[in-house]
Amino acid sequence: ELRTLVQDPYCPPQPLCESITWESPTQLRCQLVRCLNISCVPQAPAIYIAVGDVAVQSYLVQRLNFPRPRVESFTPPKLTDVGDGRQVNLTGNFFSEQECKNFTDDVVQFVSGGLS
């Protein structure tokens, strides 16, 4: 069994690879999962790699960095009351999906319970 996990003390481990294949005796190729729940994953998580019963002795750090949402603008610029019928529009980059969408297989979608 080949496993690669995003691991953090506050989050349950998540698989990063849907499948792993041997490219050579010293190189593995990881086919990333289609959807990755980043709700409680830190921006730069530690990564744990295990190949069968052989595992790295320590976590790999600073190897993976998830972008966080960047709000460039929002309307209305001021809210005096929040309640039913109020709508705020956010424009920016790196927002996550609330559920996995049916896109092509060559992208990884970030899914979360809201803005991460």
C-alpha cells in the first residue's frame, strides 16, 4: 500500500494521492485526488509519506502551499444591518467550492465548508 497524507494535529489525515505509481527505483508519481477538503488544513501543511510499512521518519514541511482566498472587492461597501434579503458580492481569487464539481480530471478542486 502506498499512502501520502496531509496531516495536522487539528485535522484528520487526508489522502493527497488517488494513486501512486513507480516511475523508477527512486521516483514515485502521485496522481492527485480530484477534490481536497481544505476546511481545516493549514496553508502549509506537513506531509507524511508511507510506502507499505516503510515511512519517512519526520514530516515534510514547506513542500505544499495552499492559496487562501483573496478578496479584491465587495459590494455594498457598507452594511448597516444584516438580515434576510441582504446580499454581499465578493470578487477575488482562490475561493473554494462547497462541493466537488464535475470538471476535467486534470485539476484539483479545493472544497471547504465556506471560505478557508
